[in-house]
Amino acid sequence: MQWPVLLVLLLMFTAGWSPLRAEDFAVRIFTNASGQSIPYRLLVPKNYDPKQKYPLVLFLHGASGRGTDNAEPLNWGPKFFLEPERRKKFPCFLVVPQCPKDQGWLTADETGVKEGRALSLALELVGTALPKEFSIDSKRRHLTGVSMGGHAVWVCLVRHPGFFASGAPVCGGGDTNSVTSRVTRTPVWAFHSDDDHLVPVQSARDMIKAWRENGGTAKYTEYTGLKHSSWKKAYLTPELFEWWAGQHRP
């Protein structure tokens, strides 16, 4: 773990906040009308008021988070959302679904890469089910993901333009040929490390370039020396939460 990150976590702990409080996330399972289900964790805004409309962030974990325990995905970024000041300044719903071990968020056939069953369920969850239960602003849905989840962010933004108000892929790449002026209306902020040994940094650079060349707004943060652990700094970036707070779907 990098020293700046360790220092931040130490300060959080001494201030009375533990990064291990997984119990702050409600344990849930979503089952759709067809009987398909997916486990997920839900973080509700502090002092939730149903009379207000709240933004929602959908977090897609990487390959290491797959399984059925409904717990491992929290270790790859979501727990950073528990920092008290962050929750105060950006009260939001955080949805953390878990992809089965034998699946990925994405699948491919003769038509190309598209969302797999788990991701389709996650989109149905945040787009249909949760808004029936909670006061969620459909114009302030945000998408972020790490590694396998970062790849899925790019695909979702391309395949479902306008569904999310923003996208924040972390150490993930995409297909530049799929980027058009229609899909780049959604602003993005990508994070990557220059020495990533699993997902080459050039894949992120290329997607950012394609987004900008097609008229889109694209922020890009490139780290040095983090390898495939860009999420350790990305989700500790206060400006990311401020950026989310300022994004609204037209």
C-alpha cells in the first residue's frame, strides 16, 4: 500500500472511522420478474429523507471480487465511500452488485461485446427496482468500475447513452471504434497507472483520446507506480466526488 493512502486511512481510523465497517452496507439480493437474481450491497445516504432526490453510484468490481459471499467487492473501493466528510458533501446511494465466479460483467458474440447477465440485472436494479423503493434522481445516476468493471463502464456508456450522467472507469480499457459523438455526450473521468501490468495504460489513453475527438468531455488522471491498483488513489480523490456532485444528465 502506498504511504499517502496508508496515512489517510490511519487518520480516518484515529478519527473514529474504521475502513472495515462492511455492516454499513445493507446485504441484499435483487430478483427480477423472470426469477433471475444477483446479490448486492447498498449504502443509503446519511439521514436519508424520502422527500429529497438523491444521486446514485453503481460500482462494478473487478475479477477478484466475483463470487457469492456478497462481501468481497467492498474491499476494492466501496469502503472509501464511508469517509464521513465525503458522505456529508456527496450524499448518494452506492450500489455494489456481485458478479458470479463463472461469469464476467461482459460477454461477446457475433454482434460484438455487450453486457452479460449479471450486468443486465445490475442495470435493471438501478434503473427500475431501486427507484420504486427509494427517492433516486434518474438524472444523477453515475457509473464506476475497476479493471473488469472498468471495461464494463466503457461498454455501458457506449451501449446505453444517456442512462448514466457520468462514467468513471478505473484501470479499464475499451474499443475506440465504438466511440461516436452520440455516446460521448456523457462525461467521463478515467484513472490508470502508467505501469499497469494487467491492463496496458495505452488502452485508457486511447479511449480518452477517442472520447475527446468525438466531442466529449473527458478527464484523465494517470498515476505512476501503482501497477493495477489505481483504485487505491482514485476513490480517495475528493475532487472525484465533487465532480460527481456536479454531473446531471440533460
